[in-house]
Amino acid sequence: MQTVKAVILKSLPYSEQQQIMHAYSAERGYMQFITPMALFKRKNNHAVQCMQIVEIEYYPNERGALHKLKSVSSLVNTSSIYFDVYKMNIALLWGEILDLTLRHSDPNEALFEYIRYSVEYLNTSREDIANFNLLFLFRLSKLMGFGIDNDSYRPDHVFNINDGCFYPTSTPENYCTGPHSAKIIHELCTTPLDSLKNIPLNQQSRKILLDIALLFLGFHLNLDFNTKSIRVIREIFS
């Protein structure tokens, strides 16, 4: 039996008696577990929640990627997320995005700690969670091996999705945002957390920026985030 610290990304039904749980662990990276339903009916265990930070005991499968789960115990109290509909939908969105993004990923301590800190911040924050959702996605890129070149930003520049740099508006490129979106992206990537609430964004602006963030991540990771589950969650933010 082995133990890892992990963030729960997603769980899927496998049979009437079992489910498959996806997680990203500090020690082994992306992992999948087969889970007996009866496990979560025991008094000392709780139902697995998306983006929950946990300790997992499991029996490793050395011949394949599907390990047998023994127990799950919470490491961080994130109950505020699951009693707030808006926070819960952000967690579901992160889980879907990270499940696609981190699949086959190796361990990355900095990435795991970034996710852990972000979940804790989402749990405790009250005022700026809509902006923080965007901040999380744009800053995630740096930990995935590419990122946004904030030093290239100047007022009235546009943001180029191809290389993550900012350019003058006269630059002929198909994958460039407008100057207003570029300004907000730069602010999201450089503003201290305690000033995040001061970035003025309405619902429509956040929707546009979410689309840009998903396009930027998808372009560099060769992923399509236009899945049914992500579309359903995105509609809630509209």
C-alpha cells in the first residue's frame, strides 16, 4: 500500500459498484483510481468532491494506470466551496480543465502547490472569486511550461495568443485580442491578490476573457476545451 497527497479532479461512474477517480498527486503526477462505492458509506470517509485536497491510500497497479483506492482523507477544509454555488461551479470548471491539461503529466511540486494554494484561496475568499477564476487560468500557463510575457506589455498593445506576448495594435496577426482585453490580461497576471477586486469587469468581459484563457491554453497544449461538460459549466457564468 502507498500514500500520496493529491487534488481530486474528477470522478466518473464505472459500474453500479465502482467509480473511477482522477487526481493529480504531488508524488506521482496524474493518477487514476478504481473506487468501491461502499468505501464512501463508511463513517470515517466522506464523499469525494471536485478540487478537494486529500491524502490517498491505495494499492498500486504496477501493470497499468488504474490503481485500487483504499481510503481518502481530507487535508484541507474546503467546505465553503461546496456550500456556495458559484464557487462550486468554478471548482468544477477547474477540475474539467485540469483533468484534460494534466493527463499523463509527471509530478511537478510547484504546480501542485499552485493548485493547492488556489483551492484554499477560493475557499476563503469572498469578494473577488470571479476575477480570481481568470487569474488562476492565465497564471497556470507559466507552470505548464509556457506563459505570458508581461514585460512586453505597453498601453494600447494587443495580446498574441501564439506566443503569449504583447504587440502594438498595428501588428498584423490573426490570433490577437483587442487592447482592452490585453490590458486586463496583463493586470490579472501582475496584480497582487489583495488588489484583484479593483479590476473592473462585468459579466460579458469575464466571459470573453474566459474564452481567451481557454483558447490560449488549448493552443499551446494542443487541447480542445470545447467539451460538453465545460460548455455546460460555462453557461452558468453567462
